[in-house]
Amino acid sequence: MALHGGDKMLKLVDIVKIYNTGSVPFKALKGISLEVKAGEFVSIIGPSGSGKSTLMNIIGCLDTPTSGYYYFEGIEISDFTENQLAEIRNKKIGFIFQQFNLIPKLNAYENVELPLVYRGMDTKERRRRVEKALEQVGLSNWHHHKPTELSGGQQQRVAIARALAGDPQLILADEPTGNLDTNTGNEVLKILKDLNENGRTIVLITHDMEVAERANRIISIRDGEIVEERGS
């Protein structure tokens, strides 16, 4: 994977995020600096209100920092326009959310295919990617099932396949086991681990230390600041 500026997938330097929603400005992030190398599996853990979701939104190009610098694959993107950020989101990042975010009226195949349709990809290439992604998550025989016909674990696997089909450099997983029982959650985490071992960069956001410990490096965040970092 060719990266600008060495093997760093992303680098945040002194990221501050201030929300001016109430009468008093709220500082959600207070100068966060971190690096994630290509091929790493990193978890960001923190309690509710710690700033981890704000940090995830900035890493995922869903939001921009108030100040500081964000380098994605060596390119400084802190002041990118919404359209430029959307292009990074669509082509470089695969998202996995706690709520699955599947479209109820579409079957598993169609849910995985939809982002590729938006990208303007031709039918043959879409089919190849969708079939490969569903096979990677063990759902080759579930193409025609709608979300209501799938278990929670299967729905999350469809969501992972949807993230994979775009061939992203970075997979961003936000509480991916939050709505699953322990056994099913472990299956989903094993899929993420396997993807990482095959070269995918994964950033996992969680409040659960057992989940966080599946990663090779754990970054703990509290009150908008990194308070501890451990692992390779």
C-alpha cells in the first residue's frame, strides 16, 4: 500500500474540538495527538462523554477540528471542504456502526452493493466485490435475506461486508459489538482481527475494556484527553 510520508495511515496533532451549542462553549477534545500506522489494529476506549465519539467523527472525516492538524495518508486534510472529506469517506474509509444501519427493504446483497452504486461502479465489478465481501464474513448463502430475516450477528456481518466492499484503507468500527451478545460479539471481533491480519488498518471505538483488548494498541481517553496508551 503506497502511502505518502512513510507508513502512517493517520496522524493527529493537537486536535481541539469546541462545540458552541449552549451558552458556554464546550471543549470536547483538548489537544489530542496520535498516530496510527498502516496495518495497525488500534482501539480507542473511554467512558460516555469522554470525547471518543467526537474523535471518531474527526478520524472518519464526518466532522472537522476547531484547531490542530489531521494528516490522512500523509496529506493534511484539516481544512478540506465537505466535498473533499466526502470523497475520502467514500473511497478510503469503511464504517461499522453499533446500529448496523442497514436499509430494511434491501436484502443483504443490495445493502452491501449500495455504496458501490453511488460510486458509479459498473455492474460486473460491483458483483465481484459484493460476492467477495459476503464470502469474507461467512454469508455467501444469505444474499437474498433482508435484515429482519437475519440475526443481530448476521446483520453486523452484512455491515462489515458493506464496509469491505469499497476496499477501504481504514476500517472505523464504532462499538461494533454494542448490540450483540457475548458469543456473537466475539465472532464479529474475530472477523475484525482476521481482516487486520490480512493487512487492513482498524480503529475500534469502545467503552468496554474486554473489547478494546482485542487490538494491538489501546488508547484511553477521558475528558477530551489521552490519559494512557499501551501496546505496540
